[in-house]
Amino acid sequence: MSKILELKNINKTYKGTSETLHILKDLDLVINEGEFVSIIGKSGSGKSTLLNVIGLLDSIDDGEIYIHGEKVDRTNHQKIDLLKNRDIGFVFQFHYLLPEFTALENVMLPALLNNFNDKKNIEEKAKKILDSVGLKERYSHKPNQLSGGEKQRVAIARALINDPKIILADEPTGNLDEETSNEIHNLFRKINRENNQTIIVVTHSRELANITDKRYSVKNGKLFLEN
Ligand SMILES: Nc1ncnc2c1ncn2[C@@H]1O[C@H](COP(=O)(O)OP(=O)(O)O)[C@@H](O)[C@H]1O
Ligand SMILES: [Mg+2]
């Protein structure tokens, strides 16, 4: 199995005016291609910080990040932008869909940002992805015309449009009822199985953690593999 992601000796602090919070401490992690992994831990333990570090959304104090064996050069902003847009898909607790755009347009947007001339193909692809997440009849709905679960499905479809190698999700069902949450959990499982995409999900949901291949917990700035 090939490593898709490796973190080595990651340290992350937040410096306030009077105090410094050391959130990630010499943290190591290896994730293999195609794994579906969950990260659990108490509120404030650093789960979102870790996911943002993996997603190259946040800086680190020191340590190394490798994506597909290639060390991420944090000074190369162009490369970082490319990795973020092409190799990583992000799903948050709140969907962050653009309210003025339809479901279809929201899904198309990250692909259009790469290639404005390919609108026709991108539209076809976005429709296929929306179909695969169960939204065949919702192309032209605006976010406020969709249920909570449907909005989250659109956000997941948007995260898939550029065929990312790694999908990161931060409490993707934290805001949904149990039944809708279970549907979204099954959708992640399906995406992982059918596309062999690597998924790392931060969650408070035992049900979701239980269907992942591996469970890690964040404690005292480090990761522990659970059984
Ligand atoms: N931008 C920030 N500046 C300062 N402190 C922060 C910032 N973001 C998070 N923290 C602190 O870091 C800790 C970990 O936060 P977070 O990663 O969001 O935890 P979790 O997602 O596990 O609930 C918290 O105690 C939080 O107060
Ligand atoms: Mg969090």
C-alpha cells in the first residue's frame, strides 16, 4: 500500500498576547491510499487544527508534510494553491455554499476556477457527481431551497469535482439529525469504496467512527490509534 499522506514531527502553536497554546506536539501520522480514517477527541483537543494543517489551510511551527511522497514546500505558494485545489477536497460542518448560485453552479465552481474554457464538460461532470450523491432532481435549487442533508451532499459533490486524492471532512454531520447523518455517513463509505479516494473525517459520531477503517484520537497534542 502506498502512503498518500505523511506528517512528521508536526508542531503547531497559537500565540496569544500573554499565552502560547501548544496544540500539536511532535505529531506523526501515516495514511495509506484509499483508507477511510476518522479522528475523534474532546472539544478543543486540536482536531480542526490538525485537519486544517493536513489541508494546507493553516501554517505549522515545524515539521514536514508529504503528499504522495512529495514534501510540501510551504514557501511555494503556487504549488500549495495547486495542491489545495486539485489534490484535496474539504467538507466542513457548515456547508459554505454560495447562496446566489444553484447546486449545479456551486459544484462546478472549483473546476471552473481551473479552466474557464471547459464549461460544457465541467457541467456534465458536476451533474454526474450530483446524481451519484442522490441529487439528480436538485440541479437548479439554490442552497436555501435545500434541506440540511441535501446542502451537505452538494458540499460533498463540490469537494469531489476536481477528483481529489484526499477528502477531508470536519464534523460533516455535526449539524444534522441522526437519520440524515447516517445517510451522509453511508455516502462517505460509498465514495471511499467506489472511487478509492482517501477520506479523513473528524467526528463526534460513534456511528461514523465505527464504519471507518481506522480511528485515531487526539490527546495532548498527539494521535493515538484506537481499536
Ligand atoms: N486561530 C486560533 N487562535 C488561537 N487559538 C486557537 C485558534 N484556533 C483554535 N485555537 C485553540 O486551539 C485549541 C484547539 O482548537 P481546535 O483545533 O479547533 O479544536 P477541536 O476541533 O478539537 O475542537 C482550542 O483550545 C482553541 O481555543
Ligand atoms: Mg473542531
